[in-house]
Amino acid sequence: ILNVEQSPQSLHVQEGDSTNFTCSFPSSNFYALHWYRWETAKSPEALFVMTLNGDEKKKGRISATLNTKEGYSYLYIKGSQPEDSATYLCAPHGGGFKTIFGAGTRLFVKA
Amino acid sequence: DVKVTQSSRYLVKRTGEKVFLECVQDMDHENMFWYRQDPGLGLRLIYFSYDVKMKEKGDIPEGYSVSREKKERFSLILESASTNQTSMYLCASSLVLGDYGYTFGSGTRLTVV
């Protein structure tokens, strides 16, 4: 896995809006995909580990889907809150010690 | 509560200084990693270690070295700090990387002047 692209780079939404971002990666040599949330001045925190094509994971208002055949994953946030403001990182993993991180989507939620 | 602890949150060092960044984990993980994060770029792997005294170069090892004398501690060393090493440095550990992902420290923001 060489190229990981996340879009958009940044996103400004109002409190209560629902939003989604994309992670694109080469579909060959795929083992797992991780999503992390990174709040300012804190450690990146694991959100989801996804392995199977068609996987859907949910944690509260946040959910994610995975398409390994076409090489993308979506992260959705329903009813965004100011505490959701963070950088969201995706990290496809190709086996062994090889994880490639995307540059992240920076989310700003305005109250 | 499991933890990865980095010794300093902020550091300012002078060009040419030898700099040590320390990382300790309390989860008995075999695998430990050092990443740097720069604006507009994803986390880039500097070095990793899969066992005591074992180390492997990552994608950007130039100008860095590491030490892992004990399982819980992984140190990143900048032999002669340069301004292009100004960055956020993140330490992480992992049990089985693909299955569990990383547990990260809170980062050290290093400024080299």
C-alpha cells in the first residue's frame, strides 16, 4: 500500500450537521484499515479496525464502511458536536509492519 | 488504563545538539514505533522495534537512531539536531499491528533553532 488519500483536507460544519469523509487506498495487498481520531494536545485514539469488504462499524454517532475491492472507506458523523472537532486519520495496513497513514481530515464543528 | 508516555510535551533544542526523546509503555507490547507528523503529510515512520535490542528502519531514518534496551522503553535519538527535524514526534506501541492498531503517546513537539 503506497498512496493513501483522504478528502477533504479540512471541513467546517455547524453543530448538528451530519458529515462524511473519504479514505482512498490501493486495493491490492490489503490486510486491515484503521481509523483514528486525533484531538489537539491529545494522543491519536483508535476508532475502528476494519478488515472485511463490506464491513460496517459503529461507535455512537460515528460509523465507517469499507470497500476493499475499489479501495475506499467512508467515515460518517451524525449530528456533529463541537467535541467531534479533531483530525481523523485513516491507516490501511498491508501486513507485517507496514501501515501507511493518510494526511487526515481536519474537522471543525462550530457551536 | 493502558498508556504510552512520552517524556516531554515540548522541547526546544539548538542546531547540532544531541537530542533524546523517550517513550515508555506499560502494556507489555513487543512492537514499538517512532513517527513524525508534519503539516499536510501523513504520519511517517522513522524507526520501529519488534523486540528488545531489535530495530528496523522505517521510511525516513536519516539523521535518527534508536535504542531499545528494555521492552517497555524505546528511545529516539537525533545525533545532531537540524532545523528540518522540527516536527511533532509520536511514539506508539502495538500488540499485533494489523489486528489491533496502535496505542499512541501524546507526542513531543520539537523545535530546533
